[in-house]
Amino acid sequence: MASAPLPALRRRSLARSLTAAVAVLGLLAPSAPARQDDPADAAPLAEAPAEAPEIAREREIAERFLSLLERNPRPGTALDRAYAFYAERGELADLADRLRSRMEEDEEDAAAPAILGLIEARRGNDDAAIAAFQAAAERAPDDPNPRARLAETLALAGRPVEAAAAYEAALARDPSRRDLPDLLSGLGRALTRGGQEEEAAAVWDRLTEQFPGDDAVREQIAAVLEAEGNLDAALARYEALAAETSDDYRRVAFGLKAAGLKVRLGRTEAAVGDFEALLANLNPDSWLFREVRGGIERSFLRTDDLAGLTAYYEAWLKNHPEDVVAMARLGELLDRQNRDAEARQ
């Protein structure tokens, strides 16, 4: 049977009893912990995974190279190895920040800005590199090296006048003799780019006087002049080197450079004469002979003068009928000009 409904009074009494019981249970239950705002009371974060042993060893080596840079901050193996590690790990920005922090913490630290300048220059950040080298120079008033690095960076940034001043500042601080060729060459190049030709010529004379009889230095000067577009001056120096060297190979090498410059100056006939004079003293089977003959070909082909090159080989074969290579080349040239009947002769 269905139970009879409770009287209203009993229902109200039962509801009040249940409400009181719930309240008592709420007081007895443990309260939820309050949110912890103090970092010290927060749960510890998971530790970063340990670096692989191979990477740890490479990092240690990179740090050793950085230590070498501390003593001698300049381009070279130490910079290459350290830079490569941090670049591969994507940590160059972190390394730069680390060096900047050192600069801020110790205003007498000249190594940190010098290394920072090398890193930023390698990254292509010219302005940051220049600022770092300037800071290094200020912190090391008697050191030529940060001024030399500053000069190089200014030159690469297209600021030749400032670069020349920085080179002069480096030269005024008694650099080592081994650095003189690069410093003076850099100064001469900066002066040339700044339109100061007479001052640049004086620098080349100064460099020659510092290293009398040193063909490597003289060749370096000629190469700089050539690179800067001063072909006449470069030609004169290569011709002097060719005339004065006692080494047969170097005589040919300098002669090739001189003849090549004559070609670039539009003096084709004179260049071909120089090339032929070199051929007279070479073994026809040697690679140098082929290189010189290539110079003759370039003399004509740079202006697409196939007819001129053909005429040259025709004249050459009259005096050297045994030259089968030249004979074959003449046949190719005649074919290219649709002179088939002559090619078959």
C-alpha cells in the first residue's frame, strides 16, 4: 500500500533537521587550501632536461675558444669555432646579451666589447659591431687591435673616411710588425675609396719601404690596386714584379696578371704580344702553356672577336705548323663561322 502523506508540520520539522545537519557537516569538513600567491610556497617547476653529453663537451670547447678570444680578440680559428657552436645552437643572441651584461657590470672590461664586436660583425650587424669596437677602443686607449677591427668594419659598411681615421689610429699605437701589411693595405684601400689617391700612393710607398724586397707585400699592393680599379698602377707593379723576380714560375704568374690587365685596359695587341712571349719559354704540354693560351683566347673573346682570334691562329700556325692543338682549335673557329671549306683544308 502507498504510505500516507506526512502531515505538513512533520515535513517542515524534518526539513529544518536536514538543513542543520548539513551545516554541521560543513563546519567539520577540512576547508580547501587557499591559493598560494607566494612563489616560495608554490610547487617546484620541473627541471630542464639535462644537456646531452656530446653537446656539453662541445659547449665546453666553445667556452675555451671564447677564453682564447679574451686574450686576443681578433678574427681567426678561435672566433670561427666559438661562433659556429653558438650559431648552430641558435644561441648567438644569448651570447651577445651575455657580453653586453659584462660590459655594463665592468666598465673597464675591454675584452667583452671587443668580442661582441666580432660576433656582431660576423652576424652582419654593422652598427652594433661598430658601437662595440668603439667601446673597446675607449676602454683600451693604447691597444691598436680594437681600432683595427673598427677600421675593418667601417670599411665594410661603406664609410671609408672614418675607416681611414681608425686605421691611422691603430697604426699610431705601435702595432706588431706582422699586422703592418694588413693595416697599411687597409688604409690605402680606404683612402682610395675616399677619393684620396695621392695619400693612398704615399701609403703604398710607405708599405714598400717597411718591407723592402718583399715580393709578397708588393704583390699584395698590386692586388689591392687591381681590386680597387686602379688598373694602370696595378699593371706597373705586376710588370716590375715579373721583371725582377728570379723564380721562373712567379715570372710567368706575374706576366699573366700584367697581360690580363692590358686586356682589361683595351690594349689587346700588346697583351697578345706579352702572352706569346710567355709561351716561348713554356713546355707546350704544361698546364701553364694552356693557361697562357687561354689568356690569348680571352683577349679576343671578351669582345666576341672570332675573326680576330681566327686570324691569330692562322698566323701562329704559319710559324708553328707542328702545333696540332692550335690546328684543331682553328678548325673549330672556322666551323663556328660557317667557313666549312677552309676548315676541311
